Amino acid sequence: MDEKGRSLKNNNMEDEMDLKRGPWTAEEDFKLINYIATHGEGRWNSLSRCAGLQRTGKSCRLRWLNYLRPDVRRGNITLEEQLLILELHSRWGNRWSKIAQYLPGRTDNEIKNYWRTRVQKHAKQLKCDVNSQQFKDTMKYLWMPRLVERIQSASASASAAAAAATTTTGSAATSSCITTSNNQFMTYDYNNNNNMGQQFGVMNNNDYITPENSSVAVSPVSDLTDYYNAPNPNPEYYSGQVANSYYPEQNLVGPQMLPENYFDYSGLLDEDLPAMQEQSSLNWFENIDGAASSSDSLWNIGESDEDFWFLQQQQQFNNNGSF
DNA sequence: AATTATTCCAACCGCAGTCCT
DNA sequence: CAGGACTGCGGTTGGAATAAT
């Protein structure tokens, strides 16, 4: 047995050597970092030997990728990251590495852990299977809109604070926009009290350029309120048929038909994702971190309140058969 | 304060696909 | 082309930390 009490199955020649398992020591980390700094990564088995580590190549690779790599982003998963994880998981399922590609600095392992510990926990609390339609609907119609609401709330607070700090006397923001690196944006219409009023959509950067012309902004854009309130140019945009084309695995007809102004991610297209990746970071995550820190995680801080709220909503759903 | 339960996450495993000789 | 080595992925485990009793 190893340090963690696991049985040591020898499935290749390397394991028959006296290789170390279990937690890495600082000395081992140091050796690995130094070696990679000099020689680069890859060829993990030989790397392990050459670096003087009594570890399998696999173990070295994992340690480097999940922990030691300089661009590994540590700390709580932000609200925005949670939102993206939920969205991408609904799209791709347990394709953790694929999902991780769109959360710069986050590892597949971390996302997988997040899903198992946080999301599955809530499915358990609701006494439903994490893969059930009920839970998927709950995520789509309750959690994700709720997350957007919280994100917008946090960004609105940040904007207000920033405005106060600069003693700017602009008009009151009635809506807020988070733009991403390319042409993704999330918006919440504060004139619409319906939680389902949030949307994901696509706009060109030409349409909205942030004050700093940065790739990202969390800023009041009251002048865009009309834009968001305007009838959608494509009426089918919100139709069940269109929704079904984005969520083909779900039969969104009848009682499961999407509510009007449902929480729509249709603007987040697969072909947009590589562009997001190219930006090397989803700056909107970075930008909102400070603002979101007070409500760091839906499932962390204030968790009991969220749980209560969530269970209430779920109960309502159970009573009414709809949200 | 002590004990028990729960949560979190680093590290492991087996498997499948790819690369190399 | 075959077979072994390597790499990457998703699933699982178990110990440390934290919360609840």
C-alpha cells in the first residue's frame, strides 16, 4: 500500500521500480520546476528520470499541469466561471478537458472537482439525479439566471463604487453589460424584473466599445438600454424550436417550452469559443473578480441563503409544474 | 473540548488514442 | 505493419481541513 493506503498495482515496468507515490514534497516540486524551466515539458518518463525524481512520468505531468504550472489559476471559482462551467457542461457533458480549455488557468481536474463537489451536492439536496431532465431544467431556468443576476448585481455595485470614486455624475444605469474578449456579452435588463429576462447574445465590438476600449468591461451602459429592450429582430430566437436546436438533447416542448425571454445562450456558439481561447484569458472573469469576491461563490459564501432560495424555487416548481 | 460528519481537492488508476521504432 | 512506450482523459479515492453536534 502507498502513503494514501491505495493498493499498488504494477501495470507497467516503471511501477516495478521503487517509485514514490502520494503527496509531493517541496523538494520534489523544486526539482520538477527547475528541470522544466531548463529543458521544457514533455517526455515525462525521461523527464522524471533526468530530473532525479522517483516518480512516474504520469505523476510528474499531473503535478506540473494541475499544480506547478505558472499559469494555473488558484482560488475560488468565480460566478462567471461557474456560469460558463454550467453552460459548457450542458453542451458537452463530462468533457472536462474541453471545458477547461475555455477557462484559462483552470485545470480539468479542478473543474471536475467543482462539478462533483458543488453541483452534484445540490442535485443530491434536491433528491434528483444530476443527469435528470429536472435537474438540467433547474440549472437552466434557476441557477444560471440566478448566477447572471448575481454577477450583474456585483458588477453594478462595482460600477457604482467606481463612479463614486471618480465622482462621475453620469445618468443612472438601467442595464449593465459584460463584454468578453471577442464579441460575447452578457446583459441583464434592470428594467425587467423577471429573472428570466437575462440573456446571452452576440454583438459586434463596433456596437459597443468599452470606455477603455479594453476587451472587457463591466460598466454601466445606460445608452444601450433601448438596444436591449428592443424587440428581438429574430422572433424565432426565443422559440422552442430554435432552443431545441441548441439543446437537441432536451425536448423543449409542451410544459418544458422555454419561458418567454428565457435565459438564452444561443449567442455562445461553438465557433466563437476558439476565439475566446485565443485571447488567452477571459478578461471578464478577471475584471469582475473584485466585485464578485463578496459573493464569491454561489455555493460557498452565503450558501445557506442560496440553498434556501433554491429549495424554495424548486418547491414552487414542484407545486406548479413550471417555473 | 471532544467527537463525528462533511467538504474539498490532490493524486491515483485504468483505458484509449497517438507516437515512435 | 506490429508492438511497445507515451500521453491525455475521465473516474475514483482518501486524507486534511472544516463544520456540525
